[in-house]
Amino acid sequence: MGLLTLGTPLSWPRIVEHLEYIKAHGIDQFIALYHRVKGRERDQLRWGDEIEYTIVKFDDEHKKVRVSLRAKDLLDALMASEDVNRSLGEENRSLWRPEFAAYMVEGTPGTPYGGLMSCFNIVEYNMRLRYDDVSALLRPNESLLSISFPALGAPDFTDPPAVPRPTHPDSVGRSVFYPDEAIYSGHPRFRNLVRNIRGRRGEKVTINVPIFRDQNTPSPFTETFEDAEASRAALPDHIYMDHMGFGMGLCCLQMTFQAVNVMEARWLYDQLTPITPIMVALSAGSGRRPSLLSVLLLLCRSHCEQSRRLSLSIFP
């Protein structure tokens, strides 16, 4: 997740009032910055990884695993340790930040890696160090996953228990699967993001992905919901999802690069983009509902934007 700053988020209706101003000045700012740095050379290549972890809790008595909504507790301890190290002038070997879900923490190296081959020798060591740092704060029946949680959206998938409220006027996501309590509450960005995406679309997120069929798949594959909006939106032979948590609530590995110049940055972008979907599949980072697997794309767009073809776009 990007830089988190303190402030008061705007609702979608308030954002609309300033939208054209933000667009125009954002473009002007980008052009000015580009011309300022386009000739800059000889920056040092720096890079780093960001790993998002899911905290899970094992219920051995009932043979069930749930996500543990304790991210804030862990982050408070981890980030306090960072502050102590800074005050003592000591190096932080890892840094910890919030992520979208209340069961997720994100860890990065304390300082970026460089362009030398020797930097590769410490990548795995630092990953293990981060895992150990979080594990030391877990309770005896808790553990960490760095893959998508298989039961996301299933009934009773959180600890403590939380129930979705799709028809409640105060519900942030209005999901039939994903309760508001599963969204990280320690920073206003995340809940406001879900609320504003719903406001921008004029409805909650609607995701219908064709079901993968094998000999055990019912034909037609249909789901029934008590919620009227979900019943209208769900398509036969499709996996239905209705919340951004089915994308942003998954764990993934991210890489950030500082290139030596603009041309190298463009080259890196073009080389890394084609392998991204392959790595999503290999790392089990695809969107999922319990026992159902999918890939999520362009979920934030309004109906008007979805109906328009984008020029120079890879999307049909």
C-alpha cells in the first residue's frame, strides 16, 4: 500500500466537486516533473520487495482456520520497535505498514537493495527475518500465510466473528460475503476507499467470472442469495463476488524499483509487465472465493467507463 498520511478523506460527492481541478492540475504536475527529471542520469539502481502476510488462527477443536483480525495489534508493536531503533540511531532491518485488510500486515526491507549481485544474497535472509519478527508476536494458535486465504468470504471466516450486512445503511461495502470488520480500521483510507468506489459506480462492486468447469461442476452452476441486489447481479455459470476485498484482501509479493534513468525505468516496466499474470498464478495471488478461483480486473470503473473502448489499450 502506498504512502499513508494523516488527513480527512473526502466522500465521493465532495470529490466530484473538485474532480476537474484535480485532473487538470495533476496532469500539469506530471508534465512539469517529467521535464524536470527526464535528463537525470546516474541514479543508483535501488529495489525492494513488499510481502503481504495473512494472519490466521487455528481452531483445532472444530477443525477450522479463520483469518485473525489482529493486524493493528501487531503493527502497533512492530512500528513502535521501529521508532525505538530510530531514536537510538540503530538500523531497522525491516519496516511494517498497514494493508487493506484487518488480517494483513505488509513487511519490507529496512533499506532498499542495490544494483550489486551480492544484494541477492540477503533477500531470502531478510524475508526470513521479517517472518520471524511477526511470528514472535503471534499467539500459540496463530500463524502467517503469504498466499491467498482459501476460505475468504466463506461463512464464519474471521476471528473474532463478523457478519456481513449487505442491506444495512451504515455498511461500508454492503457485501454478502465480506464484513466491514475485515477492513483495516487503523487508517481512514481503506474504508473510505471501499465507500467511494461504491459511490463512484453508483452500486457496489459486481464481479462475475466464468466458472472453471470439470466433471463435478453442476450445470448450470448457480448460487442463491437472500440479498436482492446480489440475486440480480449474479450470473449463471459464473463466480459472483461483490467486494474489493476479494482483490485487495489477498496477499501478494510486490517489487519497487528506482531506475538509473527514465529509459531504464521504461525498459523495466515493459519487461516486467508480461510476466505479471504468470507470477500471479504461480504465487497463488489470484482472486478467490472458497473453492472458487478467478482473476479480477477493472472493478472500480463505472458503467459508462466500462462501455467505452480505450484507445491504445490491451483490453478488448
